[in-house]
Amino acid sequence: MVHVARILVVDADADSRLMVTRFLKLHDHKVSEYAALEHVPSAAGADAFEVAVINQAPGRTNVDELVKKIMQENNDIKVIAITDATPNVVNGSPVGHEFIFRPAELATIENTIRKVLGLP
């Protein structure tokens, strides 16, 4: 049985956002995409999503701020951050969240979504 995940994609780069969104939809996920977290309508708040994939900023501080904002709306949401930071910089980040280090392949994003949702 296929699990249709409800995914929020936040990416300031329109081409990257479209590519990730199309790929996830091809894998039967329900995806909403926005250029910035501030653009997510309150009616479609983070509680409407199981997973947030954010590809917003090169620095960890910005990623951490986005994770905190998303978790304020829904403490249960899993966050996958695509980042330029190095693995030793993101140690100590909230448990249950994952980091994908650039360059990121689309299959890695899908596999990470399945991992955080506990899917095979």
C-alpha cells in the first residue's frame, strides 16, 4: 500500500522548488509549495503537513529559525532541511529532523521522507 504523504516544500529558488514538487508528486505525495514560510496561508498551516522540506538558506541559523517556526505550528511535523552546512555544524539540532547536504539528489529527498515517516 502506498502512503501519500502531505508535504510542505519551502524553497526560495523557483526552479528548484518546481523540480522537487514535481518529483514528489510523481511519487504520489500531496505537495504544497511556497517560496518562503511566510507565504504559507494560515488556513494551510503546518498542521496540514506531515513533512516539511526546506531549501531556504545556506547558513544553519536560517535553517534553525525555519525549523522553529514550522514546529510552532505543528510540533509533530518532521523537517528535512537541505543545507550547505557541514555535518558537524548541524549536530545538536532537534531530534526527528534530517539534514541533506548539497548537492542533493531527488531520490535522496524521497528516501529521507520515507525514513522520517517510518516507511519502507
